[in-house]
Amino acid sequence: MKKIFVLSFISVGYFLNAQSLSNSPYATYGIGDVKYDNTIETSSMGGISTAYISDFTSNFNFGNPANNSNFELTSIKLEATNENNYFKTDYNNTKSTKHSTYLSNISLAFPISSKIKMGLLYQPYSSKSYDIVNTKTMDDGTVYGNRFTGSGTLNTAQAAISYKVNSQFAVGARANYYFGNLYDTNEFTTSNAELINGYETKNSIRNFNFTLGTSYQNLNTSTDRKLTLGATATFGNTSNMSTEYLNSTYYYTDGDVKAGQTTIETKNKSSKNLLPLQASLGVGYGSENQWFLSAQLDYKKGETVTYFGDTFDFNDSYRVSAGGWYLPNYNNFRSYFSRVVYRYGAFYEKGNLKIAGTDINKFGISAGVMLPFKTSSITRMSGLEIGVELGKRGTLKNNLINQNFVNLKVGFNFADKWFRKSLYN
């Protein structure tokens, strides 16, 4: 039976079974709905990290591992994200909402010496959890039905190391390991057919690559003003994605139990272009322990992913981010909110996905605060991290989906001088 797959149907089918889809209908493509790849600290500033060296000794930068010259404490971070998405399409003027909450980041970082710093991190990278049904009734009364389902999570574990060459220049490296299984199934049937034609794809991902970073910061000690430059590049895939594809016919008994399955075709394919070349450039300017501003440009080369037995090409994409932070007066102990770090940012992302000739782009604004614990100080900044991100993805053109989102992020940063030998008894 011939496979029917029309890209623009997604906006129609999604709303027929909206509650079963995960965070975005666009998760049906490629490796799923990609989550943010940074901490609350940097996401609250629009995603800047390439030219951001924290003024405080408790924040480790995984985005650019070279930017950890000031890091001196052992830091443990636990973070969670609550996503709230609001979807709309011009098809029947339909609206829908979706909410989800998940653990988004666990990290441990510590100094090895005054020049060498190290960090370990785990977070989900992308996910799939959707169930889309699309039906069409012909003039003769025959009903054609397509059902698309997907599940699975792609996780990432990272190990980063930073080396301070001198007072102005530093380099860093990060090893990235991606692992997980992603499943997609397309089932097609008609009202007068006894069997279902199913196309199943399983992507087993075990991918390893590297990120190299460098940074330069010049501090004018007479004015406390500083200029920061940074750059990163991610490359060197040493593993691949193994894809198993099965085309078969069957019917269901007792709910979702398959019976009478007959194999039509099977395929196996490996791809080494899952997470291709990425690069980033950034520049920042600020005043020591008072404020900071930065702008950043990210580039990601297009990739090719096997999808329902065929290859699906993603375009080159880029992201422009700007943001910073402001600390009113940490020495003002009469006012707690004078010692709170306030963050802000914005971004625009030209997406790598194109549907029905239309680019699926994304933009948003963000803000956040770091509420220091009572025992926190300017040299030992621990506290509660809160961030919010508001934005838009997609479009109403060509019966596609406009996605508005509000993401709330909460986490803790526990930092102290742990694992140090006492110099005096």
C-alpha cells in the first residue's frame, strides 16, 4: 500500500488529538523537540554564553568551557523547567494548549587548580511524545486515516575543562555524549480495509563529539570596565545513528496488541551527520560586579535524518542573542533586593525546518533573578535561580501552527569551598 505523507497536514491532524502531543507539533520531525542547551543563568539572558565570564566565583559556564577564569568554588546545580505552549491554526480557527514539567539540568563543577576548572553535566537534549490523527472522507463515503505517533528522549552528558593561560586569555574543551532511542510510527488504513499498513522507524543514537572554546577579557582596573570576546566550535562526530525501518501490515486486538503481522520491507541505515558542525561568536562589555551586556551569533550546519524510510534534510540555521545582568549594590545590607542579580535577554532563531516552503522560525524574550541565600556573599554566590522565557515559533501561513510559549525555570546553585585540604590545623 502506497505511503501517504503530506507535510502540511500536521496542523490539521495535531488538533484532532492535541492532548497526546508533547511540547510542539514540530517534534515529529528529525530528532524531536530540542530543549535548551544551557543553564537558567544563560537562558535568562537570551541564551548568551560565548562571551560571558561570570563576575562571581560560583558559576561554571558549559556553553563556552573557556569562560571559567573566575570560577573558584565547588558548585552543584539542580534545575527544572515548566513549559506552557499555546497553539493556534487557521484551520477551523482551532486552539489548543500543552503543559509539561521535567528535570532540565544537573551539574557538578569544581576547580582543580587556580588555572584548571572542570564541570560535569546531564540534561535532556530532545524528546518525542506525540499522537497525531488525520482523517479524510471521500465522495463515496470511504474514510482514509493516517496516524502518526512518536516517543523517546535523547539525553546528553558533558564533561568540560577550562585552562586559564594568563590574566586575559583562556581556552577550554567539552566532550559531549548523546544517547537515547527515538521512535516514529505512521499507520495508514481505510474504512473498508481489514489491515493497517504501518511504517515504523527506530533511531538508536550513541553520538560523541567535541566543543572547543576560547575567550579573551581585558579589564581596565582604573574604571572597572571590561571587554570580553569569545568563540566556540563543535565538531568531530565519532559515532552514528542507527536506524531500523519496518514496513508491515497487521491489525490490533485487545487495544494496542498487534496480530497477524506480515513484513513487507525492512531497512537498516547508519548516519554520521546527526549533530553536525556548530559555531558561535560573542562579544560583551560591562562593569565589574555591577552590570554586563553581550551579543552572540550561533550557526548550525544543516543535517540529514532518516524519517519513515526516507531522508529528511534540515537547512542551515542561525540564532542571534543579546542579554545581560544587573546587580544594584551587593554591599547594601539594608535592602535584600539590592543584592539580587537581575537578568534579561532576547533572541531570534532562523530555524532549520521548512514545511510547505515556509521556514519555521522562533523568537523570544527572557528574564530572571538570582536570589542569594542569607549566607551568600559576593565571593560565594549561592541561591535560588528563577527564569522565564516568552516567545513564538511557527506561523499561521499554509495552515501551519503558530506556537506561543511561556517557559518557567527554577533551580538551586549550592556553592562552597568543598573538597579542599586545610592549610592550617
